[in-house]
Amino acid sequence: MFNMVDLTDKKILITGASSGMGAETARLCSKLGAKIVMAARREEKLIEVEKTLEGSGHKYYVFDLSNVEQIEHFIKQIVSECGALDGFVHSAGIGSTRPLKLLKPNVLKAVMDVNYFSFVEIIRSITKRNCYNSGLSIVGISSIASQQGNQTKTAYSASKAAMDATVRCLAKELHRNKIRVNTVNPALINTDIYQEFLDNSGDSEDAKIIMSRQYMGLGEPIDVSNMIAYLLSDAAKFITGSNIVLDGGRLSS
Amino acid sequence: MTIEEKIELLAETMDIEESELQADTALADLDCWDSMTKLSVIVMFDDEFGKKITSTDIKEFVTVNDILNKME
Ligand SMILES: NC(=O)c1ccc[n+]([C@@H]2O[C@H](COP(=O)([O-])OP(=O)(O)OC[C@H]3O[C@@H](n4cnc5c(N)ncnc54)[C@H](OP(=O)(O)O)[C@@H]3O)[C@@H](O)[C@H]2O)c1
């Protein structure tokens, strides 16, 4: 049978693969034939996820992306051990809910390090000669927070808006090398980050109001992974520089 | 941390005069006790005491004293 989203033997690096959308994307891509290279901090979670992957030849690395300076070396190690990459998904990210008066530079930087600086640094490192195969597809998990403002979400929203702007620039810069770069922009999805959002929302009324606008309800990780797998595949060869919204109707309501 | 230091920190967090924060003051009676202030208190516990408190903990705070007791 014809499979439009065929990822057979594509080597895909997924950061934040230890849980949530990263883990779901790893599972889905493995079902579609890809070899997965996972990176995150929690080894026990990575081992658990690895057990749920289909096929063989997957690998995981324990790495803290806050160490932005060490990313270049880290990518070199991955490429030398696993070979050149066909895809990169940046699912690593941290939520941040802080009123301005508690948003000191070190806090802002901590969010930017994981959500944004590491995204650019990984792209910079994997787009070097011999580190990727022609047709490389890069997908960052941004958020609808890049387009919508909310009190206390300054650091988070800015980090996601930075990702969106970056893919527009890099898509043009890298298309000569047959590299595509996109972000997906989910609304609320049922993962640990969503739980944390509920715990920290201070007043759970806020969460209720948001959910009433997201009229298709809470999204599941697979709703996002399906789009990521498509963007990673050659079926999406005409899509680059885009920020693709997956929001259960929220932005349009 | 002495009680005075705790009140100073809490007043700064809540953006309110220290004199308005008596131990038996009911939080519901403070104009500033809105979702932003509650959030600021959550973040303050994390930053200053390394404690993760949740929206449920916040709901259980009735007086200023309830917050002060948890600040350690
Ligand atoms: N859930 C939502 O409602 C929602 C909506 C829009 C966008 N997003 C975005 O979607 C992405 C995935 O989040 P999720 O919802 O799936 O939540 P999640 O389960 O908490 O996933 C976040 C992942 O990031 C990894 N990570 C965090 N800090 C890291 C660091 N310093 N170094 C390496 N890895 C790190 C975590 O792994 P370790 O802890 O093992 O390191 C974890 O695997 C995030 O970028 C998030 O902003 C989420």
C-alpha cells in the first residue's frame, strides 16, 4: 500500500523526546520507518520511551540543552556515532509563568536557552557539511503563544515568537542546501507542560476561559506528532518557512 | 528568616505596604489578592524557598499568617 508519509531509514534527532509531544513524535516516526536519535535530561524516561519504539537502530543521549556552548560538540558526537541526519525536531521546551517584576534577566535567559538558543545552535551545528543528508527537514515546536499575548507569559511567548521568526529567515537561507525549516504552533495539549500550567495558573478560572475558546477541547500529543511526521516527510517538500497552527479552533474563535 | 523579613518579602511580592499585612488579615479582604498576585506568590516560593506550591495550596491560604507559616 502507498504510504504518503514514508520515513523509512530517515535518521531523525528529537530533543525533548523523554515525554509529551517529543516522545509521541519519536513513537510515530519509528512506526513510519525512521531511526530515532533522542535527547533529553531524564535518562529513565528516555529508556522507557526507547522501549516503545518500533524497529531497531534507535539511540538516546542524555544532554542538558541549557549548556548551549556544548551543543556543537554534542552534535558532532551524534553525527559521528549515528551518521548524517535527515530530520531534526525541537520539542525540548520549558513553560514559564512569571509576572514582570519577577522576570529577572537570569530567568529570561534560562527560558531562552532551552526554548530558543539551543534550537538555533543545533540547526547551526547540523547544517554543516557531512552532518545532514539532502532534503533535511527541521521542525520546531513553537506555540500559539508566539501570536497571542497573555500576562505573565512574556518569556515563553517571546521564545516561541523568536523560533517562528527564525524559521522564516533560515528557510530562505538554507533552501539552496535543500533544507526545509518550519515550526508547528499548538494550542493547549495534554502533556506535563499542560499539567504545570494548571498547577501554576494561580486562578483556575483563567484555564477555563482559555479552554472555552479552544472549542475542540484539549489536544493530544498525536494531533501534533501527525503534522510533524508529515513535515519531516518528502510529501511536504514544498513547505518551508511556515508556522503551522494546530489549535482546535482557538485562534479563529 | 525572621517574621519581619518574611513580611518584607511578602509585601514586595504582593506589591503592597508592609503595614497592610497583619498576620490575621484575611487575604480575601485585600484588593490586590487577584490571579496575578497569587501567581507572584507561587513564583516567590519557588525562587526564595525552592518550594513548588500549586493553585490548590493557594486556595488553602486564608490569612496572611497561612502564607507566612509556609515560608521556610
Ligand atoms: N503542552 C502544551 O500545551 C504545549 C502547547 C504549545 C507548545 N508546547 C511546546 O511543546 C514542546 C513539548 O512540550 P510538551 O508539552 O510535550 O511537554 P513536556 O512533556 O514537558 O516536554 C518537554 C520536553 O523538554 C525536555 N527538556 C526540558 N528542559 C530541557 C533541557 N534543559 N535539556 C534537554 N531537554 C529538556 C524535557 O525532557 P527532560 O526533562 O528529560 O530534560 C521534555 O522531554 C515544548 O517546547 C512546549 O513549549 C506545549
